Amino acid sequence: MMSIMKRLSTLICLLVLTLAFASCEKNKTEKVQEIGYGTSFGMCAGYCLNNVVVVNTGEITFSKTANGINPSTKTCTKEITEAEVRTLKGLVKASDFNKLPEVIGCPDCADGGAEWVALKLEGKLKRVTFEYGNAPDEIKELVIKLREIKESFKDCN
């Protein structure tokens, strides 16, 4: 009888822990309201500033801005599925992201370019800028996916 009680207690504890972790994971992704990504090159001709914004509805807005006295901006949008939004949000590790400084390294020094990731979490916006091609480990997987999204807009005219 005592061994059955111990097993039952252990099972109940495991069930409670499983449910607790499952709800934490769900809540973690629900906190992400918007994901932004961009690149810039200060010393270039043409469209040197690129920006991608993904919102919870699945709408992605891409914009590119040309350098110069009269900079022009081109904007394109597309939709992604709810599953794709969840996958992207699943790559966000909010606690790790929030520990990162706002600037890492020397972005766009000697025209090496800059990249950034901006997250809107629970109404607060934080942006982390880093040297182009040198994403910090905490957001490397997210950056790889965001680069793919940016590249999908290469025909935006």
C-alpha cells in the first residue's frame, strides 16, 4: 500500500511539473508581440538600410531605404502562416535576449555593416545591434531565420 502511494505521489508530481513547464513555454511565445530585424551599411550606394518586421498576425513588412540626399524607401509585405509565426517566436529566448547589451562589438565600423534584432515583449521594445555577420550565440538561430525572411524579399521593387 505504501509503495503504491509513493508511486502515485511521484506520478502526480511529474504531471504537475510537466504541465507547469508546458504552460511556461506557451506563455513565453505569447509575450513576443513583434520581431524586427535589419541591416545597414553606412558607406554604400543604393539601398543600404533594410528592415523586416514580423507581427503576431503573420504579416511581414520589408522596407529598404537608399542612401543619399533624397533617400527613397520601397516597402513590400507578405503573409506567413500561424505555424510559421509560432516557429519564429519559438526561437526567441526572451531571458537571454534581455541580458544582451544594446550594442555588441563595433557595428558598421570601417563599413563592415551592422545587423540588429528588435523584440517587442509585453509592450516593451528592445533592440540589440551587432557587427554584420557576427550574431551573438543567444540569438544566432533567430538571426539565421530572419536573414532567410529578408532574402525572400530580394525582388521587392
